[in-house]
Amino acid sequence: MSVIRSRKHTVATQPLLSRSVLALAAVTLPLAASAQQQTMKEVQVNAAADVPFKADKVSSPKFTQPLADTTQTITVIKKEVLQEQAASSLMEALQNTPGITLQLGENGNTSAGDTFQMRGFAAQSAIFVDGIRDLGAVSRDVFNIEQIEVAKGPAGADIGRGASAGYINLSSKLPQRENSVSGSVSYNTGEKARATVDVNRTIGDNAAFRLNAMAEDGGAMGRKVIEKQRHAIAPSLAFGLGTPTRFYVYSQHVRQNGVPDGGVPAVGLPGFNQATFPAANMAPRVDRHAYYGYRTDYEDISADMATVKIEHELAPKTTLTNTSRYGKSSIDRILTGVNGVVPVAATVAPAGWKVVRTRQSILQDNEILANTTNVVTEFNTGALVHNLSAGLEFLSEQQFTPTRAGLGTYTAAPAANGFPAVTGLWANLYHPDPNDGTLTGYAPVLTGAYSKGKTTTVAGYVFDTLKLTSQWQINGGVRYEHYRTSTDAATVSATAPVGALLASQLNKSGNLASWKAGALYKPADNGSIYLSYATSQTPPGSANFTLSATPGNIAAPNMDPQKTTNIELGTKWDVIEKQLALTGALYRTDNKNELTVTDAATNTVAQLGKRRVQGIELGAVGQITRNWSIIAGLATMDTKVLQGTTGNSAAGAHARWSPDFTATLWTSYQLNDTLTLGGGVRHMSEQKRVVDPTLNLASQNTPGIPAYTVADAVAMYKVNKHVNLQLNVYNVFDKFYVGTLNNGGSRAAIGMPHSAQLTANVVF
């Protein structure tokens, strides 16, 4: 990856080009006029601008209009932004858009892969690659990504079931009609080395081959013991480039193994509270570098996908696209996390305090088989212009999770003075050792129990943008899908015959209809004002293919889908000769059918629960001047349960991990031909863990993540036309902050400390 940018045809060079043309015209036109005694009309030359941070369209053919005329909040993060930030993962990339928070997991468990919330709703199951859902609890790398498209708000018409928050689409790098080689080599203060390469080669006039590859090895900045090795390769081949029929064959293969991170105890964080051991509530923080796992902890991940795509121009304004994909991912992980501090005798000094350790297993395979067909066309009906996109989708998604036992458990045996003796899985609170406690007799084994879920989908959709006049547009879209989810499971019997496998099967099928509509007014060629409405539905088992046999459970087959609606009023403007995009939107999202209540008298289940998220989102991306680039955004979120029962779902409660205000900024300035300086700021207001309005926060454990602001910086030096050196400094002011907190409030992941990375980018 290279940050060396082509400045051909930028906004500042257009006047120079125009002056050259006019100067030539000034010399030649008088001669022509003298010879021919005629007056020639003025000639204007307009060059296309190359704006490194700004995208004009998304990659999905479902959107027929440029971003400036799309009635929805969509943030596009281009590869140039990721290169300047030296970002390597999807989670790092998503820090460039507001309203997204990362998640750690449930109590003693640690979430695997990319886990996050967007606008108050879980969104980890709404990640797509080139418009097709990407399954699996994996951490996604950006080495093969052209741009990341973040569509916010309910998007059932776009992607189908489970789109309450929106979705993330990763647009892959594909072959182009040019020869190029670029790459990077980097090393950081976490002792991680990383290398990438991007090779594109033409084959004749209309074919090309492209290869993207990545390898990295080392630790994590701010952590010890945590190490990962990752390598990936993404070959692609294209035929018919520049012709009416294009054929693409491409794949991606990722392998990762190493030591997973279970975080550190929340002792010493604001609000830490452990009723069983009050002395720990005044204890100092643990060392952020401390590792609380065992040396035998491990994580092995593989992810493969293969894609065939055909594009054919049926007519000058009509294009047919068919895409087929098979994808599979596997994760095998045993991780040791931490929970509460173990009560010990009052005479024991803090240096002898213990912390409970919990071991967890994730063993899971995910597969997807997909075929999508889309046609985009433009036609007129009288004076009206239609831009229409329609298509069919056939999907088969499945997940297999066998159960593993023998991980080990913590036990507390009776002891003197009312304090238990610590046995089993434990670690010293302030000086953990991977050899602390004991794993004697523990050997992870498969029990024979498992859960296997599968969802098949057949869907059709159509979107149309109708241009009434040069200033007015209306658009609408609908998706209708039939789905069937089945969950096959087996559990180990605890009663006679003990150890026998008890099989079960649950099924749920139905039809879902989601739609969206919008109206857009263009007061000027470079600006628009819009109003839109969109819906989505999330049926039981939608996120993990797991239906519940428990009567009244929200995932039971007899439950109705959760239904989400969104209304948005926004405006978009391309200013400074359309080099800078400014956006603003007011939104309100309502989600209902979130929970169930059982009437004891009639033994009937009522499905209720309604939550509302509303706020403002502003954005800016592009170039302020020829040398000054920027991507920035801010968002407010007011979340509230409008109808509920008790606890976190009580009326008046807020949504967990949904900060009132988030903001992000990244900017860079090219001082001269060799030196570019830049940096950014990220702000996150308080993220509440305890949201039940009836609870006294003084009695709750670690009620949330305190607000924080973090600054980063970069300096890039162009050695020559082929080599660019880049120094990234993260957390410039060494701000201590909590990145994520588990749902129980006992364990945290501390944000990256003051650290740095040096990168050499090359391009040929």
C-alpha cells in the first residue's frame, strides 16, 4: 500500500491546464481568423479531479445515483485514508465514522472477531463483501479493500433480514487496465512486523491479473504476551476489460493463529464495585500490560472465499451483473478471561489478592453459498427519466458449533475466618503468571453436543429513482424474501441414561417485505435536500441461526420478527468545485417487538418492547485545498426504551454502549513535494453499561466507560518517486482510556497507549 498520490488533474491543476489551452488558442486563433475570416466559438476544457479521500458513488449496483443524490446517510472510507493512518483491520477503519462502538463480550466471555454496535444496535452480523454477507467470528483485514461503505439506518430493502442498524460493505480490489506494483513494510512499538504487496499486470489489451498479499507477525501495542501471526493472499483475474462483457474470477484466503486477549480486571476503574469484597473497590488499577491467560490459550482462524462475477452491457444504458460465491470460515479458540476479585482474609495484603479466571471455548464453522443477479437500466416514460435497479438473490448460510468441555472451573473451598480458600483457576491480581493456579486434569474434549443452524433465502428486489425535473427526484425500493431457518442441536443428558445425546430440531420460515422511499430536491447542481423513510425486519434466529425451544423466548419459532423503521431528513453539498462533500442528517429509528412477557393467569405470551434512537449526524470528506485533505464526522444519539418491563428493558432505560456524542477527524496537509503532515482526533462520550433507571449507580459495578479523547499524528516523507517513509504516532498525549468493557463490568480492554509505527511505502 502506498500513500504516494497522483496529483494529475487535481482542482488546482485545472486552472493551469485551462491557461495552457487558452494560451495556445491565443496564438493560433488569430492566424486562423486571418486566413478564414471567421469567428470561432470559445472552447472549454474540464479535467476530472482526483480527490484521495472522497468517493462519488458506492460499489453496489442497487444505488443508481451518486452519493450527493442518495437519500441516506452513507460514509465511504477509501483506501487512501487507511494508508495514511496505517490501519490494518476493519475495527481500526471504522474509527473514521461516528456512532460506532466496539464490544468486548458477555461477563466472563470475550467476543470473537469484529463485534460492534452502530446507532445503538448490534451490527456484527451485517458485514458484507461486494454486496454478499460475510459470515464468521473473524477479525477482518483491509489489505484487499478498495473502500469501506458504511450505510446507516434500517436497510432491509438493501440487504434483507436483520438490518436494524444498517450494514458495512467491503469493496474488494479487482484487476485494472494498467501495470502497477505497490507495497509496504512496517514495524511498530508492539514489535509487530507487517508487509503488504499489490501487483496488477495487464494481459493483452483487455485482460489483467492482480495479486494482493499480506503477512504480519508480532504483538499488540500496549499488551504483553499477546501475539498473532497472520498471512493472506487474494488473487484475481479479469477478462474483457474495456468491452461490453467483463468476467472476473477472484478469491481471498486468510490464516491467523496466536494468543488471544481476554482483557484485564476492571479493578481501579471509575465505579468498580464488588459487594463480596469491598476492600477491592478502593484498590489501584492493574498493570495494563498484564496477561491473565494461560500459556496454552490459542486461536486459529481460517477464512476463504471464491467469487465469479460477470458484467454484460445489454444496451448503452443497461448492465446485467451476476455474482456467485462460496465462502467458509473456521475459528478454534480457547481463551482465559477474568471475572471478579476473590475474597481473601483481611490480613492478606493486596499483593496476595487473587482474581477468578474463566476459560471459554469457541469452535465454529460458517459457510455461505450465494448467487445474485442484478440489472441496472435507464429509460424514459414520456418526460420522466427512470434509473432502475432490480435483482434476484439465492442464499444458503449455515453455522456449526460443537461443544467442548474439560476447560476447567474456579472453585472456592471453605476456610477459616469465613474467607474461602482459592483453588482451581485463579491468578494473582497484580502479578499474574500464565502458570498460576492449576490446569491439572483439564483437557478440552468434544462432548458430542452441538448446534447447527441454517438459513436459506430467496429474494427479489427493485429500486427506482424517478427524475421529475432537473430539481426534483423521488425514489423507492422494495425487497421481498422468503426465508427458512432451521436449528438442529444435541445436548448431553444429565439424567438417566447419563451422557446420552438428546437431539432436537426447530424450524422457522416466513416472508419478509422491507421497503424504502425518498424525495429529493436540488436547490443547486451541487446540493440536495432529502426526506426518506426505510424499514427492516429481524426474525427469530436471524443473527446466529439459533432458535430457542424456551416458551416466550424472543428467539422462539412462534415469535414475530422485530420491526424497525427510520425517518431521516438530510442535506448533502459538494463544495469547493465539488472537491469537498458536506453532509448533515436528522434521524429517528424505532424498533419494536424486542421482548416478550408471559401472562401467568392465561399462560399467553405478549410480544412488546419498543426502543427509539434519534440524533444528528454531520460529515465532511474531501479536499479543502489542493494539498489539504479531510475526513470528519460527528453524531449524537439519544436512546430510550419507550415500552418495556424491568431491568435494561424498562421504560425510560437507555441503550447500552450508545454514547450521546461521538466525533472523529482525520486531516493531512502536503507542505511541499516531499513532506506531508497530518493527524486526527477521536472523541467518545460516556458509554453506559448500567442503563436501568431504577438502579442506584453507587451500588452497581463499573457503570460504564468514561468519556475520552485521543489524538494521533502522521508524518510522510517522499524519498523519491518510488519510496515514501511514514511515521504514525498513536495516542500522542498518552491518554489512559477504556476501549471496551464487558457486560458484567468486571473486565476491560484498555485503549492503546502512546505508541508508534514506521512504514516504508513503495510504488512502481
